[in-house]
Amino acid sequence: MSWQPSNDPVLGDPMTCDALDLIIVPRTRDLGDGFAVRRALPHGKRQMVGPFIFFDHFGPVQFMAGKGMDVRPHPHIGLATVTYLFDGSIMHRDSEGNIQEIQPGAMNLMTAGRGIAHSERTPDVQRRDGQKMLGLQSWIALPAGSEEIAPSFQHYAAEALPTVRENGFTARIIAGNGFGVKSPVSMVSPWFYTEVTAQAATSVPLDPDHEERAIYLVDGEVEVANERFEGPRHIWWNFVSSSKERIEQAKQDWKTGRFAAVPHEHEFIPLPE
């Protein structure tokens, strides 16, 4: 496998961007085996944007024939994960029995709630032939009253998500409401997630309905001319909760095997020391 890093962002003068609260430069994190990600959240100056508590950009990375990604079973609580690909495929398996090949443009929302374990691996065909991968993974902290809901998984193919085409730009509404349309994805709290592809010199209006908003630039350049979250969240490894005690319980649950197993998986990621 080879890692092909994208260019570091070039920032303008933050003093001229008085509409912006903060400009975050993602940090590179090596996850092992040469696989690196650019991590935007959590950040030292901003842990969350709305309910978004974790945001990773992976790729572009080229897996050679016979190689692939192997994220062994690991647990989550108190959050929902969104995996969104621009290139490549990932096979998702979880302890609820869901098996789904994730492909570019599809929405994949795994709600951990009181606890779920899952694995992410390169599908067999792509492992045999090799593939390029580029995508985003984000974690959404659940509202305090929903942290212990039943775990679930939703998948919507790219063609099932509404797309808005305006002069010079296209917007795919991955979750929530945007540009006058609504995603079919069911959510326990109001947030939105939209992929926008714009031509040069195009102005894209931003919906004013959310108190906190963020733009993540995957490629190109952008010039920029807030629902509050009810209390802080604690994050440790793959666990998010409003309660430190709940995270300690989740650590013991994973360590002692009390999380449900992922079918057809025979290994797992141990609890970090």
C-alpha cells in the first residue's frame, strides 16, 4: 500500500474573515501500515461543531493488488458514525448482523447508542485487484437523552439521496435539510451534512437554519465572505458520552467481552492501555 498525501491547505489572512469563528488546519495521523488520515476534529481550539465530535479525511491512498484495509472489530457507544466515500469500497460488518458494501456517494449511518461493535475491511474483489480510496469518516455525538438507544445501521445508495443542481454547483444532501430538500436518513437530533461540488467563481449560499456550521475543503479553494449542544462531551478512544463513568463502563465491557460480537469475525482490536 502506498500513501499519497494531498496538499496542505494554504490559508488566507484570518483577520479578513470576520464571518469565521475559527480556521482549522487538519493534522496528519498515521494509523499504521502507512495509512494516514487528516484529522480536523477534535481540535485543541474546538472539540465539536454542533454534534460533530470527530472528523477524518483519508486518502487518496492506492492499495496494490493483494493489499487492503483491515480495521478489526472495535466498539462504540454514545455516537453515530458516518462513512462517506468519494472513491473505493469498504465492507462494513457489525454486531447487529448488518453486512454492507459501502460505495462512493452512499450514506452509511451507524448509530452506536448503548453499544455496537463493527469492522471495516476491503471487499474481496477490490483486495484482489487493488483500489484507490478517498473518503471521510465523522462521528456525531448523540443527545444526552439518546445516548443509550438501541444500536442501528442505515444505508442509502447515492441515487437515493436528493441532489440539487443550481447555476455552477451541485449539492447532494447526505443528512438533514439543505437547499430546500431533505435527506431520507432518520436522525435522533437535527444536523445536516452536504457534499457540494462547485465550478470556479461560483457562489454557494449557506442555509442559516443551523447556529453552528463548518465547511471542510476536500479539494480546491474556497473563499468564505451556529443548534447549540446541551453540555460537554467526553471522548476516549471510540467512546463518546456525557458521563465519564459511562465511558469507564464501556471500557470494562469491551475488555471483558460484554459487547455483542461481529458475525464471521474472529479477531478484535484490544482496549488501548
